[in-house]
Amino acid sequence: MNSTATQTGLFSTDRRDKWWVGPLASGLGLAAFGAYSTWAAAIGVHYEFGPYLSPFYAPLIKWDAFPFSPAFLILWAPLGFRATCYYYRKAYYRAYFMDPPGCAVGEFRGHGYKGETSFPFIIQNVHRFFMYVAVLFIFMLGYDAVKAFTWDGQFGIGVGTIIMTINVLLLGSYTFGCHSLRHVIGGKTDCFSCTKFGPVKFQAWRGVSFLNSRHQLFAWCSLFSVGFTDFYIRMCSMGIFTDVRLL
Amino acid sequence: METTMSVYRGDKNSGRFVDYKVKQFEGMVVLDAIHQIQAEQSTDLACRWNCKAGKCGSCSAEINGKPRLMCMSRMDQYNDGKPIVVRPLRAFPVIRDLVTDVSWNYEINKKIKPFKPKAKEADGTWRMQQYEVDRVQEFRKCIECFLCQNVCHVLRDHDKKNEFGGPRFLVRAASLEMHPLDTEDRIDMIKDSLGSGLCNITKCCTEVCPESIKITDNGIIPLKERIVDAHFDPVVWLWRKITGKPAQPTK
């Protein structure tokens, strides 16, 4: 059933606004982060400075038999979490797959479209398993941030301490606003007053919903903060930056 | 101030854009301009409208390429000196001018299993808490303007009308499925008949909704997660095997 008013073709639209700015910015942002994080993870050096540990290497697993950078032992988890995230799916389906490039903007038409019903995109359904691991990682990164307050057995705060703390707060806000967590923690319940711990589930669901309504914001802020935290620690480790001690 | 309106004129076989000059007044909306054209220049221009208050969902169209309600689109936001282009919804067949045949939507609606409340309590009533129904009341705001159906690329570009019900009916299914009193199981129907897996959550439906319903975040994604529970989560499957709990423990 086709409308006779239909125009076809990639990017065909009557829209006059700058609809392409969003997908372009998302595409460039994700590509820039992907390039930097791959490089930072692959080189396997300058990821520690004093009590600081780069989030690309946390939790740090030093396994002599593993011939590559230790970052590759752990990065699959945050990568999988973000790659299957409901927000990032929107971002990269628009930016890279152009499916669609924008709302009411033409794309490659075809009846072969399968969405997320077949391989490879049916794999998106594993998102909740990555979420479970990502929640564990938040606690591990929180532990690293607490450790960053200790200098030679003494309490201390450096600029890096603050950066690591903000990073874990942003990552936590992103992770605890996950759509899958929202479902698991209470969203699957229809009648809260009819189930055990219903009021607790409802409050938990409401809390996750609050963060979930800002999921896009925290997705980008946490992506930037992870990259910047690694960059700062790397620069300190290389002697390019001097970490200022505040306390 | 005079503004040029470029309005689609045609039927299911062919059509073209015709330019009309209208006098713009303060507070004027696009539907006013269409009515002015009907009254003064082209009495046979067809458009569907009713309330002129953004609540009946009749006057859906594409204005400068964006799916919108004509009655809620002020003319002064388009004062860029170019003609304002008004065309019918692209995802549905044109009947005449700005009127499209949206009857396919009503056929999809028939696929959705109706509300099936649990047994009444001893005093002959049902009870539910306001905070439990707030979630589904958001979906009840839908005015069936079908802008979400029109902008959804699965229907608009891929023409999957035989396999996909569209955001409007996923939201309607969600409004029933998440109701605290409902006992019906619609998960397989949502997955298979409404084709929820075809939605790749690019959120255009949410962007165009005139009632600001969070269609994707609050409707479609929670349904997708329930489908993961039922079909794609081996841990849930094993837990149900061990405990003998039904597929939808919350019902």
C-alpha cells in the first residue's frame, strides 16, 4: 500500500531545518571516541599515575599469558553495553546505517528490511546481560575513585581524584538509567500493590525512570568523561600534565 | 502580510502542488490558511478537520516536510519568505488533496486482544492505585492523529504494513498490557502480529507526537524487554523451569 504522494530516494525530504546536524554530530562523536579509545586501549602503557587508574583499564587484570593490552580483557563489557544500548542504537542507526537518516527523510527503500528480528541486530536482545556486568563495573570504578583519595597511605585529593569521581558519577547515572535495568527492577510489574515488595519496586522503578528520562544526556556526558579521565591520567603519567594536589 | 501556500492537489492516481496566496493574521495556524483557501479560492480543496484544538487528531499533514497537526502549527514560525508546503501524510494512500485513507490502522487495531480484567473483589469492585495506572494513562492521551505511523520509517519507507503494526498500536498494546487489572497475555501477539522487532527505536514517533507521549521509552522499549523475558532470556527461562512460574509472573 503506497501513497501516491510518496517521494523516494536517500535524503529526499521537504524538511528545511538542519535535520542532518544531529546524526552528523553523533556519527563524528562516536567515531572520535572509537578511534581514541581503541588507540588508548591498544598501546597498553601510561594508564596509571599515583593512585589513579584509567577507566579503560579498570578493573586492572594483569595476566602474563595474555599477549595484548590488559584493556582488551575488560573493554568488551562496556563496549557491549553501549553498543546494545537503546539510546546508542538510535544514534548509530541514524548516523551510520541511515535507517532512517532523519525523521521524514528518505532512505534506501527496500522490502528486505528486517529491523531487529534477524541476525545481526537480533543480538541487541542481550543488552540486559551487558547491563548486569556494567553495574558491577560501576562498583569497581567507584572503588578506584575511592582509592584515588589515598596518596602514600594518607588522605589526599588531586585534580585527578575529582575527575575520576565525576567520571564514576556520570557513568553511574548512565548505567542506572538503563532501559533494561528499568524493566528488571520493577518495570515488568503491572500491579505493584499486588506483589511482594511492590512499593519498594515502584520506588526503584521511579528512581531509574528519573535517570532514564535523561539517558541520552548521560550517555554522552559519560562517554566524554571516560575518554577525558583516561586522557588526563595518561598525560600525567607521560609527564605532560602536572597533577595539582588540592589537599 | 501575504503568504504563499503550496498545497498538494490530487487523488490516488496523480497530483501536483498548487500555489495560493493567503492573508496572514496574528495567531493564524496552517489550518486557518487552508480554510481561507477553501472559502475564497478553491472550494473543492479537501481536508479533514474537526476540533481545531489539537485534540481530535484529524488535520494531520506534512508541513514543510514535518508531520504535524495543521491546527497546532502557527504560520509565523514559517516566515522565511518561502512558500509553505502542505502535503498529505506520505505513508497512506491519498483519497483527495490532503485527505488520506487511514483505514489500515483500524484493521491493525482489531488484532489487539481487548482488556480482560481480573475477577472482582469480594465487595464486587476492582481496586487499583493511582500510581499504578499513571503509567498507562500516558498512553491514553493518544488522539490517533497517526503522525507516528506516518513518520515511522518501517511503514513509510519500507512499507511493512503487512508485518508491522506501527507505534500507535504498540502503544495501545502497552496501555492494555501494563494495566494493573489486566490478565490477558499479549506478548506473542505484540512480537508476531504487531512485529515489534521491526522497530529499531529511532524515536521519530516520539519526536512528532503532539501529545508528547514518550512512545519509544515508555511504550515500545518496555514491551521489547517483556519480549526478551519471554523469548530471549535463558536465565528467565531457566528460573521459570525451576520455579514453575508462568510466563508472565506479574499478571
